[in-house]
Amino acid sequence: MLGPMTTSRRERAEALGSTLKAARQHAGLSMEEVAEYLELPVEVLARVERGVMVPTIPTLTRLCVLLKLDPDALPDLPELSD
């Protein structure tokens, strides 16, 4: 019998990044516009969207506000830090 399937941290980060990217595109915002709002380099936002990097809680909060996302609707989050 198989045990419960677990999702790796990387898979969760990729799911989060994909959700954030889709929301940004749906909002009609460029990566440059979002990065400027967040006061982050575009490269950092790109890494978040690819699931290579997980945003901090304050950054994720600001993304949710900008993109009008309900944080409770986001995929299971990998370990986040303040």
C-alpha cells in the first residue's frame, strides 16, 4: 500500500510562482512594473515566478495586495520567512 503523497518544497515553490505569474499576467502588469512596486530587482521576481526562490512574507503580502489575490487561495506554501 502506498503512503500519502507529499509535495516537495520545490514543487510547492513552483506552484506558488506559477500562480503569481498567472495573476500578474491577468492583471496586465509587466515584471518590471511589479518589481518596481516591490522595490526588487526584476531578476528576483523572475526567480520567484519560476519557483527558484520563495518570497518573504512581507513581499508575498505586497504581491497579494497588488495582484488582488486572496492569500488563503494560494497553493500550499513552502517554508516562508519574515
